[in-house]
Amino acid sequence: MECGIVGLPKSGKTTVFNALTRGTAEVSPHPSAASQPNVGMAKIPDPRLQQLEELFHPKRSVPAEIRLIDIPAPAQSFGRGGGLSRQFVTHLSPVDTLLHVVRAFEEESLPHTEGSLDPARDVATLDLELAFSDLLILERRVERLGEALKGAKAHEREPLLREQALLAKIKAALEQEIPVYAQGLDPEEAKAIRHYRFLTTKPLLVVLNIGESQIAQAQQLESELLRRYSRPRFQVAALCGKLEMELSQLGDDEAREYALALGLEEQRRYRVLQLCYQLAGAVTFYTVVSHETRAWTIPQGTSALKAAGKIHSDMERGFIRAEVVSFDDLAKCGSLSEARKHGLLHVEGKEYIVHDGDVITFLFNV
């Protein structure tokens, strides 16, 4: 799973990236739009994996991970009709989720690029730029379809006309400021436009970058913005990027003590990572062997055969069956043998659709 981090200059975007990945990327108030993205991996906090460790005492435990891409800030014309650069769109197109860092902290020495703090305005600015980018893609494709129809044979016209009608419908809605994900497309329509990688189809997580003095108000600030943007596949999380970056550089025990001293029950970067993962539509399944417990990430709707291939191509090629028990049932029973005894461990074939929380043993032969 990939998450693209975007934000205006001076929003603290790279600071948040460092906090989430425990990275040390250079933080600059004047980034160059021509610079390359910062890329890092973050481990997803997973209480279920911790419980499996307690049950099986493996030598090692491997959590699921998400790849975070800190995309260079857009040009100063961002939000003023200048549009998104081709490089910016290229970086964003493949990601599963967008994380928009919105500045909410005051700092006189580092004025906001717009001259004032207004998180709702900054969210709306990104929405408009993403919609404008999608409209440009649509207009180019509609123009090419028109040219193709002029020379098309009778049997070639029907699919072209269907695509033309669908794109016209999407374009009209975008012009009414309705993002693609909120247009109520049916499954066939959604499948037909998948290859376009429209930016307004992506889930959006807004991270309010607050100051230390605002930590006590974090939930209130989240709720206010969520009420304003009540829509599917959209979440808000507030954190103090500067503080969370400092905590991420400490050892786990030291960071926990420091956070508690500041009145934080847990580091808020953990919640940001969990929301990223959830919005991406990921499903987590687990494997348990003698020396290792591991969480694996797959898209919703993945078959047991493809899940086996996620672990190793040999497992997919020589797949025999999958022995499956839900995490909840395993936690109640305390062991795989007890789950089997109570009839809670079931045998599944290649077409079984893996559910979130499944604990699976794959049997294969190559």
C-alpha cells in the first residue's frame, strides 16, 4: 500500500513524513518543487499481532507496512488556477491514499503562504486542484475519442460511444465540484475508468498539523473539520508534527514516558498510520509458523490463491488448500489445536475470499 503526502509549502509536510517513518529527511521552509520525493516505510500498529505474539511466543513478529511518499510541495501558483504540474500528478497517480498535511499551528517567523490560517480553505484548495487535474485528463480523452469515432467502423463505434457518454457524465459532475468517488458510479463504470487513475477517486486523510499548545484541543479540531466535510473515504487526524517527529527519534519506552508526561495517552502518529491503512481498503491476514508471526496486506476481495502468492510464488503455484481460523476465534480458543477441536478452523480452496483478521496456514506442494 502506498500513501502520497501532499501539502502547501510551510505546512510541515516533511516533518509529518519524518514523524510517521522515523525518518530524517531535510526539513526546509523553502522546498524546491523540482526535488525528488522522500520515500519511507512505516510499520502499522496492530494490537491483533501483539496478541498473536503473546499466544505463540515467536522469535520474531513482522507487522504490515505502508509506503509513504513525501511529494515535493507544488509551485506557488497552486490554488490560483495554475494547475498541478505533470511531475506532481505523476507522483500522485499510483498511490492508494492521499494524506494532505494542513497547517493549523501559529508561528510568526514562518508565515502561512496564504497569509492566514484557514484549514478548511486549504482543504478546498486541494480539492479544486485535484478536480481540475481530472478535468484536463477527461478533456484530452474526450477529444481523442471524437477523433477515433470519425474513422471508426460500425462494430467499433459502440464501445467508443459508451466510453464517451460515461466520461461526459463524469465531466459534468466534476464541473459541479463533485469528486469522482462521490458520483455514485456502478461497479462496471468504476472498472471502466480505473486505468485513468483519476486523483479524485482516491481516499483522503487530512492531517491537521497543530502546535504543542493545541494538543488538548486535537479532538475538537478534528470534529469541526469532519462536520464540514462529511463525505465517504475522508478522515481527519490532528497531531503536532514537530513533537511527533521528536518522539519518533526516541526509543519506544522513552517516547512513551515523554508522551505521557505531555498528557498524550499514545503518540498520535499511530492513529494517522492506522487511518491511512484503513482508507486504502486494505485487508490484513496473519500467518503463524514456529519462529514467526507476520501480518500481510492484500486488497479487499483477494482469493486464498492470490494471498498465498503474496507470501511466495511457489505457494500460489503449488497451492493445495488453506486452513483458516478468524483472529477472534483463535484468541478465544488460545491455540490452533483448540480451534480445530471446536470446529472453528475450516479448510478452504483457491477461490475462498480472505477476510480481515484471518489466520491462515497454506498447504502447498511444488
